[in-house]
Amino acid sequence: MKVVVVDDSAFMRKALSTMLEKDPEIKVVATGRNGEEGLDLIRKLQPDVVTLDIEMPRMDGLTALRHIMMEMPRPVLMVSSLTTEGAEATLKAMELGAVDFIPKQLSKVSLDIVRIEESLRSKVKEVARRKFRAPRAMRPAARTAETRAPAQVVRPSGRVVRDVVAVGVSTGGPPAVQKVLSGLPADFPAGILIAQHMPAAFTGPFAKRLDSVSKVTVKEAEDVEPFKPGTVYIAPGGKHLVLAVRGSRMEVRVVEEPANALYKPSANVLIESAAESTGRRALGVILTGMGNDGLEGIRALKARGGRALAQNDASCVVFGMPKAIVDANLADEVVDIDDMAQSIMKNLYAN
């Protein structure tokens, strides 16, 4: 598969190219120093995947990304600094159609950069194999029938039997989560806990962005706070989010253990805690992501009478985490992301 690397830093161009080409299936066909150069190379070489720096002279990454999505849509991975500004720009890029991001350490001599190697190669190969869907708003001919506003979520009749929603999500997650939360009403009758694989610097800005586009309240979770309906708690990067019961009330906890979990936050840790605390009162939701984080959590939830929803293949950036649930016959429904808010609402009520 062919990759074009666009970055104003010669060090980063070399580092990314070297990392990628350690895999015999990946060929870096060209590197560009700014957005303008990058666009020319993409037009000429038609790569399968592009890595795109955000801060560049002449034309920055967000401007270049808009051109790519309108003119020649394909998977783009942003290269992001782990700062609040970097987080905000990266989240904007994902809204514009970037499939994911690669964290860039700010120090050019940092050895941490090799830590992203395996993840980088996996992401490039995974997104190159997928059928790429450009975001609706960016498709040039799509400003007619395709640009439908999200349907208003209809509240079912009957009584609420589930008041906890636990969500696991990874690669391609921010736009998917935004789509779901922005469709929910302000008086949503359950609380929502979200484990999104994301660095610590990103989860605060992510929660703020979601809060600004949602009727429900969205916040980065804090240790020991009450769990309330109509509120969404985002797991802080580098920590686990769990639901605990103290006496007659439920509370949100932010914890370090298990320290050896593959992901922090972990969807398994979150969903298992919801299963243990509330059992059949919980709904597990697995959205787009690589790997199978969430599988064991959903297994525990289903064993205690909870229900589970999985995002469908066609609307995922990567159908890894949801596929694990579907293949294990644990999904009660497999749902397109456009219909997920309605499906979540429906599943809170007695059938």
C-alpha cells in the first residue's frame, strides 16, 4: 500500500517513513513539506493513505485536509502534538474527515516516538483496506438529498428499565461519538460513561467540544462524583473510568488500576464495572475501533442480563471492536451510526 507523508519537519518525515517502511506491505512513495506540496503529490501519486501534520507553513494541515476530502477523498491520519491546541485542531480534523491521529512528541530527540511505531503501521494497514466514506458535508455533490439532518430521537412509551449506558470506542471514534450524543434530548433518562482510547491531553478538549454540540451535559469524569441521568462522563486519558455503588447511590470513579491494561482507559474495565454495579440496568455500546477491547466487558454484562449494541461494518472507520462482539454472538442489535442515538433510547425502555 502507498503512503504519502506530509510534514514540515525533516526529522518527522524521515522518522515516519522509516517506521512505516519496516513493514514490507507499506511503501512511502513521497514526502511533502507543506500542504501545497502534499496536495500536488496526492493528485499525482494517488496514495492509499496520507499522514498529515497540522502546523505547516504555506498551507496548514486543516486547509489541506479540506481540499483532500472535497477533491480526492481517502484515509488521512493527522500527526498531532499532545497539547490542548493540538487536541482541538485534531478533533476539528476528524470532524472534517481524518480517520485518526498519531501523537507526535514535541521533542525531536524524544525516544518516545518509537512507541507509536506498531500502532502507526497497524492503523495505516487497517484504514487502507477499508472502503473509505468521506464525511457527508465534505462530499462535493452531496449538498442535496445526502445532507439529511440527523433524525430527532423519538422517546418510546413505557417505563425506563435501563439507566446506565457504557460505551467503548477507539479508532475513528470522535465523530461517531459526536453524532450519537448530538442526537440525544436534554432530558435523556440515563447517564452515559465513555471509554475512548485517547491521550490525556485530548480528553478534556474532547469533552468540551461534545458538550458544545449536545443537549446533554458532557464532561471529563472526575474521581468520586455522582452518576446522574442526562450527563455524559468521558474517561480521562491514561486512567480507567468505573461505575461504583455506594449505599443507594451510584458514583463515577477514576482509577489507575488495572495498571497493566492494554488500554487506559479500557472499555473492558468500564463495562465490567457497569455489569457488576447494575447488571440488567446497563446497556453496553461498542463503536468503531481496532482490536477487541470491550469484548470481555460485554460478555460480563450479558451474563448479568444487560443488553449490547454494536456499530455496523459499513459505518465504522475500523470494524474491529464491534466485529468482536458480533462474532461472539453478543450483540442484541447491529446499528448504523446514523441510527445509534435512536437505538440507545429505545433500549432504555421496557419492550
